[in-house]
Amino acid sequence: MTENHACTSTNRLLHGLYAITDTGLIGDAQLASAVEAAIRGGARLIQFRDKRPVSAARSELAAAVNKVCIGLGVPLIINDDIDLCKAIGAAGVHLGRDDVRLADARKQLGPDALIGVSCYNRLDLATSAQHQGANYVAFGSFFSSGIKPDAVRADSALLKRAHDSLSIPIAAIGGITRDNASALIDAGADMLAVISDVFGADDIYTAASGFARLFDQDR
């Protein structure tokens, strides 16, 4: 954990590889086993990201992933969907610019829920999110991303400023690979949020292990 961040149990938890699922990369039938492979490889946090319409099948899929996460002691974050989070008993939600307000999410999910907020390339949004009780913030995209090709771009200087001014964990997202990840950790990222280079890999366990080892190095 970055030294200037408060050393709380939540902050220690939110440190390392943050693996985010994508239904375009992994079929529903393989998703739970893919998540298990990522966790066994070293993922410390999982996000269920499924942009398909709300359905019973989607809820069942999220519940199956949550069962894996609970069994392996890793929190599951639900992208955008507070109702789904509550329904399956997931650990928390991640909120974007067009989602429900953080205060409303906290009211619905309670004080123990993990709530993350996308802050794109804006430190002011992160400062506000911290003030409102977010557990972590995410900046990006740091590199070109096939998942969100039109995403705003952030740079490592932003991570350094955030590291110096925030006391909650910082996630970096967007086009992150093994080759470009170390610079983001050095700049102040507590978590690397990775989609394609984990769940698009031929060997998910090995891919996750490679990212996890970056955090084991003495920085």
C-alpha cells in the first residue's frame, strides 16, 4: 500500500490486481471457472461487468460468480447495478458518471459495502468521492483500450497527484498490460483494473499471476 494512504483494513484489502469480467471475452458457462482461475492466480478484487439487459439469467450468473468469490475470500464488486448487488449479497458496487449518486448507493447498501467511483482524468471528482465516503476511486483510461476505445485519457502525473492528496486506494484502468503496468504502480496506483489481459488470456491463472507478482516486488 502506498505509504501516505491510511493503513486501514479496507485499504489493505484494496491492493493488487482488480480483475474485471467482460461477457464479450468469456462465455457465461465458463465465467465462474474463469473468475476462480483469476483469483487463484492472485486477483484481490473481482468486478462483475455485464452490460446486457437485466434478466434472471444475468442474476444467476452474477450469483454463481459471487459464490466463487466468497468461497475464495475475495470481494465481488458489481458494475453499476445496486439492485443486483443487494439481490446476490455482493460486497459492493462500482459507480460511473451516469449511475446512481454515491450517497444513495451508500444509503441502500449500508456502511460496510465497498463502493468505488470512476473519476476518469479528474482529481476533483476523486476528492469529492473520498469526501462522500467512497472506498476507492478509479482513474483512466491510461492506454488505448479495445473495451472503451473512446474513453477519456489520463496520465501518470494524475496518479502521482492523487497519491499525494488522497487517503483511499487508487485504481488505474484502461489498456493495462504486463508491459505497461509497472509504471502505473510506481506512479501511485494501489490497484490495476484489468479486463482483456486477464480474461482475454489463453491462461487466465498465469496472466493473473503475472500482474500479482508486480505488487510483490519491493517498490
